[in-house]
Amino acid sequence: MEEEIKGLLKELGLNGYGVGAYLAPIKEGSMRAGELAALSKIPQPGYTIS
């Protein structure tokens, strides 16, 4: 069933990252942005402090 939902979300125009970001809080509940990024496998930029 999850694959069908992912397919429908992609038909609506979401890419793989968008699908993951949409579904992660539905499956896991409330979370912080970093947790969402990790669960949905969204790459994060590296930060450096000068």
C-alpha cells in the first residue's frame, strides 16, 4: 500500500525527497527538522563555522 501512495504522490509532482518528507511525519509523528531529514534521507548541506 505504501508503494501505491508513493506512486500517487509522484504523480502529483513530488520527487523522491518530497515523498519521503511528506510521509515521514505521517508514519512517525511530530519531529524536528533534522529528524525528518534523516528519516526521509534528505541530504543536508555541510556547515562550517568561521
